[in-house]
Amino acid sequence: MTAPVSKDQHLSLVLQQLAPDPQRRNCLWIVDENLPVESVMTLPGAASITAITNRYDIHAALQARGVDSRLSDFDFSQLGEFQRIVYRLSKEKLVAHHCINQAIRHLSEDGELVVIGGKQDGVKSIAKNAAQTYGQKNNTRKTGSSYLATFTRPVTMDEDQRLPCNDYGQLRQVQHKGVSFHSKPGVFGWEKVDRGSELLISVLPTIQRYMKSVNSVLDLGCGWGYLMLATKDWSVQTRCATDNNIAAIDAAARNFAEHGLTVDCIADDCASNLRGRFDLILCNPPFHQGFAVSDALTDKFLAAASRLSRRSTRAIFVVNQFVPLPKHADKYFSQCRLLLAEDGFCVYELRP
Ligand SMILES: C[S@@+](CC[C@H](N)C(=O)[O-])C[C@H]1O[C@@H](n2cnc3c(N)ncnc32)[C@H](O)[C@@H]1O
């Protein structure tokens, strides 16, 4: 009996069929965390593709394999035309709409855009809307557990003929729970203050009181910068905020500048290029890798926090209550103390 094919394996099989071929050498792949990098790397002819990604870790992995990878918040303006563009749909609809709008405009005359996704990713309705917007026949078809839709370059296209993407590239002012900040689609929880992060910052006055002096702070996985902003009135010498997502780094930099805070904003994979140690590390680690829940991410963030700690460091983590942080933290920290449990979140203090 043959083993069942997992969703990711199936996606890889579909992607294999889209590998660059001699007729369509000029290929662009739009890659975010929903497309396992390995499935791109193992493609025959992968080195001949161009890739665009908003994630630092993916960019680094693709570059290491010789792929011409462009790291940006899906800014296509520097890209030319392609005979084939492959896009595994993003989780957030506005990101998906933006990428499809851009991709259609970067097709050569004989080019095709191939959009792939699972049923629960909303691929069927997005493909239907895209076909309608660009005056094409909806040819979505099911292959295994994935859906595939192809689009060609429309003969004519109005400037305003687009899937709604809420002016994707622009940072904008957002108000939530009395907090005013800049953010944009594509950033984690871009229109809100995360409840877990809100609970994390509620313990900071106590932490500040007993730590006495805090000279350096790291916001690990900073998003639009909410956690670091909570320290804006502290007298701190060194501040650093890092995230894997380019859109997050842009938004955080704007928010820090607005508050007159000097912060090193660094696009990086879990601070892997950071050296030095921090007195205080603030973190609300992700537990999703795209559409999938990932335990490995919790470990990765704990390992990074441990590497950037000295004996006196305090790392404050907030996680969903079902994430067994103490179990994971055991490998990296000598103490893990629960500070607060509320609304389905737990805030922990970790000591090396
Ligand atoms: C739960 S969000 C928290 C965001 C922000 N700190 C807040 O409180 O609103 C987790 C953040 O981790 C980032 N992230 C995911 N994987 C990462 C990685 N490998 N390295 C750095 N940041 C990552 C995400 O982009 C996201 O901004």
C-alpha cells in the first residue's frame, strides 16, 4: 500500500509540473511563508527563476541556492515581464489581491499567471473574482487537494481595473483601543493591538521597577512595533526591533520615528544576524507558519532569545494558553515564571 500524499507533498508535485521548461524559461515565483522553500529549491531549473518575497528567511534561502531573489514588500516596480508567473496564494486576502494585480501587469504577451491554493485558502472565490475583474474565463481546476487557476495578460486594461487591495503598498494611520499607529495590509494583525501583546505590556511597569536599570531592549518579531513603543518613556541606550517581514519593518520604523525613538530596525530571520546581549527581550512569538500551526517556531524564538541573553537578562514572552511554553523553554532558560494568565494568553518571564 502506498502512503497517502500530504497536502505539502501534493503542492510540491503540482509545482514540479510548473518548473521552468525550455519554452518558458522566463519565470517569476511569488513566494511567501505559504510556499515551502524546499518545494521551490528542488525544482529542476530553479536557478533560472526570479523570485519575489517579503520574507527575509525565504530570501536568504533562495539566494543561497543561486535564485535571483528580490526582497521587498511585494514591490514589483523593478521587475520586467515574464512568460510564466507562479503564485501560491497568500493567507491574507489583500496581499493575494495585490500580488495578482501586479502579476497580471508583469506578464509578457504570451505569458500566463498560475495561481495555486487549497480550498480553505479561498482560492476558488479569489480566482473567480480575478477572472471577472480581468475579463477572462474562470478556468479553476482541482488537482489532488490543490486548486489551480491560470490567467493571461488582458488585451487592454484600465488603470483602475484591479482586485480591491486597499492601496496595499501604503502605510496608513490606524486607531485601535486608544492607540494610534501606522500600519498596512501584510503586517501581522495590521489593524489592531494584539490582546496577548496588550497583556505583555501590562506587566512591564513591574518588570521595570525590579530590574532597576534597563540599558538595552530587543523587540523580537516586532510587527508594527507595539511592544517596543511601550518602553518609549524609559531611558534606554540601545533599542533594536527585528522581524522577518519587510512590511512589518517598514511600519515599525515609521512608528518609532514618529515617537522620536532611535531603534535599529532589522529585517532578519529570528535575529540570526544580531550579535550582543540585551537586558530586556520582549516577544510575542508566532505560532503559525502561513496556514499551518508550528511548534518549531516557538523553539526557534526561545533559542534566539537565549542566545541574545546575559545572566541578568529578562525575556518576557506571551503565548496562547495552549502553547506549552515552559516545556519548550526548559532547554534554553533556567527559570520560566508565569506572570499573568488572562483571556486565553499566558505571559511568562524567562531567566537564563
Ligand atoms: C504574533 S506576531 C507579534 C507582532 C508584534 N510583536 C505585536 O506584538 O503586535 C509575531 C511576529 O513575528 C514575526 N515573525 C514570524 N517569523 C519570524 C522569524 N522567523 N523571524 C522574525 N520574525 C518573525 C511575524 O512577522 C510577526 O510580526
